[in-house]
Amino acid sequence: MKYLISFLLLISSGFTFAKVSLPKFFSNHMVLQRDAPITIYGWADAGKTVKVNFNNKNLETKANASGEWTIHFKGQKTGGPYKMTIAEDNEIILEDVYVGDVWFCSGQSNMGWKLEDALNGKEELSKANYEKIKLLQVSRTMAGLPQKDIEKGQWETCSPENALGFSAVAYFFGRELYQEYNVPIGLINSSFGGTNIEAWMSEEMMGKHESAKKVIAEMKNINFSDVIKNYNKDFKNWEDKADKLDVGMQERWFDNSYDKSSWKTINVPILWETAKITPSDGIVWVSRTFELNEKELSEKEFLLSIGRVDNEDVTYINGKIVGESKIKDLDRFYKISNTLFVVGKNTITIRVKNSGDIGGFRSAKEALYLQTGQQKISLAGEWKYEIGTKNIEEVPVRQHPNIYPTSLYNGMVAPFLGIKIKGIIWYQAESNSKNAVEYVDLFKDMITDWRKKWKSDFTFVFAQLPNYAGQNNRWITLRESQAKALELKNTGMAVLIDVGADDNIHPIHKQIVGKRMATIAGNLAYGKKEWSASAPVFEKYKTEGNTLLVTFKNGTFAAETPKSGISGFMIAGSDNKFYPANGYLQNDMKTIKLSSDKVSAPKEVRYLWDDAPGKVMLYNKDGLATPPFRTDDL
């Protein structure tokens, strides 16, 4: 009894017995990098002996004075599944461990875009059964100092259940690699939507920038868990207040009987910022009428499309809710029974809640329609609107990584620096449109620094931003800045200028992104030289009379490339005014002759030099697209 009381006193005083432990990414189903030293590390009682058994090999070491320990196994060939045992006074057993290739997949929302939301996503998800593809979803975490462990996350076998919510780009990339090389593939999805590159860079790099020094110093004393918790509480209170203040719900503006004649007029689709609706945060109601005849009403089911709404919608037809969503970047499609419609005038009313974003309708006008059988009734054009929360206070400032440079490097990159990886795929830059020129050095610094920290010149494949209209040439500048990273060795760029959506920052054709990245990685990381690391890229040009001859390197264009009528080029004379040019592919399949009746003495050339340049015609045999370029800034 005396010993039991003493034991209970120890527990009640807060004393705990230390045991051997591991970072969370050492777990069941993990993949360890083949043909490289395998490093296992963790924590234990200071001075205690830790024993690790893996693939019939036993190693041991002692934990240092800080309770840290590390064990290195020699590199191994592809194999598995294995069991790993880590023991001190306690024992940890890890099952289903493979040796294969580990890829770190990072960036912002287009990297994080969920598999189920990609093109044919539900079908793709249902087929995501691969025993030897393993997935690690890293929790979105900010930190003020480099961390040694992630907040949440563990390895899982690729299955429809485990792939739900996982990165579409990473999955399609890994699937291509697995199907081609038949080696276990480990995919670490460490991405965070809407983030700039500064958040992903270390203090060593960002500390060079005066604008970041003060914030980085302050971050070291910030408890980000409390910051996020407090922000979430404040945001929830704001949302509750917005709903409570909404006059539209109080007065039932969704009812057909409500008189909307005093409402103002706008043309939808439109962003609240463009429409100068203030306050843009809170709730805005929009409404319009349309007519249906008896023939149209003979259809049993209608399809309503309202595009992408920022952030939330509740949509009514003739006073009845027909659909609602809180996902701002998802196209809204609502199936509606014909029983909700009447012959003659019908009313659609949408309650839009914006909570800190731009607000409004993000899609092109073609996305707003009512499908009745084979007929589409356009809903774009004149609508009425009224603000439901005119006196709403400002939404709380979002505690986002863009406020805190280095925060994601500390929380989502640094924990993995102790393990070996095959390489990195990266899809980010959208959030750096305001400093597109500066991105050149930021991006190159980040790649160089990550390689230094990982102690490896691993393959780094990145996505060049796709077509996206209306960005005031910021995106073409970003693409140019991204391409400068190719000056670093062992880097590859997946050109996506042909697979975006002009009106959508989140295009859904993620299969092509993954495939192109895998093709490039095949050349750079796997030595598969019959696969291309790049399509033909600009090499040189010269004037011949009233024409320009542009020569490309890195192979030739695909055999099916048309010999004439190649679009996308513009040329200029000494006045630097650019005009569309006629393109003619020469017999060497790598030179294009350009001419324009508006330019008698061409001096400069641009190719696909626009945020959304239209049709793309130049590819190589592997389907890789030639990137945009210009000569007037060489």
C-alpha cells in the first residue's frame, strides 16, 4: 500500500515516465528512400540505449543529454513490406514498411486541390487502390521556430478511403511513376492554400529581407496554436453575428411575394469589388426572374448552374431552397425537380455570404444557366441586389501564413529535413502576383536553401502557372520569373499554359499536371532519357528580310505539328509595337519562320505572351508544351 501511495503521488505531481518515441511520420505504411542511407531518429530518456531492428539488421545507440537519438542504416534496394522495431524500456512496432521513392509535394491550393474535385474526380477516387503507393497528409501548421515533428499526419496505404482529400496533382504524379517503374512510391502532401513563397522559406533566406526581419523575430514568441484558436473563435462570432443581422432572412427576401422593385441593378457574374458593393463582407442577396413555357416544363428534372460563388451561397427557386455550398472555388450545379417551376415567370434568389475574400460570382457568364433538356437558358446579365448586412463590422483578420514569413517552412518543411527523399514537386506562385519580378530570386533562393538543408541536389520539378485571364500581365511575369529557376541544375518545369481555365484560378485537369511532372521526373530523376525533361524552348532568332527565323533547342516539335498557321506568336519592329504573326514550321522541325504584313522589319518576338494567350500548338512527342518567351527583355 505504501508503494502504491508513492506511485500515485508521483503521478499527481505531474511526473511522467519518458519512453522512446518517434516523429509522427515514422509510422506504419511508411516509405523509406531506396539507395540512400536510412535515418531513424526520435526521443528517449537521456543516456538510455535505443535498439532498432529493420530488415534483419540490428543497430543501437544512446540518447544524448537532450534525449535525442539517431540511427543510420545503410542504403537498401527496393523492397517490402518490412517490420521495424524500436525499443528502449518500451517497444514500438511499425508494420508494412517499404523501401522505394519518397517525393515531397508542396505549394499552395493547386497542389492541395483534392483528388475528388479534379476532372472526373469521383471516378478517379474510386479507382485509387494501390498497395505500394503510400500517402502522408501533413496538417497545415504554422510555427515560429523550425520543428522536429509535424502536428498531425501519418502514412496510409493509397485507397479510396485514404485518398479522399489528398492532393490530386501528387496522386496523379505518383500513379504515373508507380505504373512506369513498379517501385513503392511515398507521397508527402505538405501544401497550404493561398500561401506566398515567403512563408515556405527559412529564416536564413527571409532574414536577408528587411521587411521580414521584425516579424520573424516576433514569431519566435508566438504560440500559433493559441493564435489560430482565438482567430477561429472570433471568426465564428462574426459569422453568427452576420447571420443574426441579415435583414434578408428576417424579411424573407427569398419569397416571390417580397417586393424587390427598390433593389439596385448589377450584371452577374461580377465580383463585389468590381461592383463597388460595400460592405463586401457579409451577406448580399441577388435575384432575377426568367420565364418557362409548357414545353420546357415537360422536363422532369432541370440543372441549375451558377458557377463559383465567393464564399457561400444558399440558392432559392420560387422561394424554395434548391442548393447551397460553402466551398468558394467549386462550381455549383443543382438538380431541380420540375415541380418547383411554374409556366411563365419564375424567380431565382441567391443569398451570398462573403467572409473576407473578394465576394461575388467568380465564373464567366457562360457558367450561369438553367438547363432544360437540350436547351440552356442563360442567367447571365441583369440582376437585382440588396445588402442584407449593411452595418456588419469588418471580418476578423485571418491568421494566415502570408502574414508570417518562414511559418510554413518551420512547421511543414523543417520536420522532414532528417529523412532522405527522391525529389520535390512544387505548384505555387499565384499568391506572389504582387511581387512577380521579385519572385525570381525568392524561388531560386528557396530551391537552393531546401537542397542545402536536405544535403542533397535532388530533382526539383515545378508547375509553371497556367492560363488565367484578367491578371494585368502579372501572370505572364510570374511565368517568366518561374522559368529562371531552370538555371539551377536538376530542375524541371511543367508548362501548363494550355490546361488552365481562363476564368478559374483552380483548373481541374490535374491528371495532365501530374503526368507532365512525372515525364520530367522520369528524365531527371530516373534516367529515362527517352522521356523529355522539356519541350523545345527558345534558343535564338535572326532577321531575314521581312521575316524572323526563331530556332528552338531541346529536341524537335511533334511530328503532327502543322507546317503553317502556327498561332501564338507576335513580332515587333524598332517601334516595339507587337502584332500577331503568321508562323511556318521549317523542315528541321525546330525552326519557325514568322511574318506580319504590319511589320516590315521585325526585330523582336514574343510567344504566348499573355495571361491567357489562347490556343497552344507547339508540343514535343511526349505532349510537353513549349513555354512562353520574349526576346525584348533579353
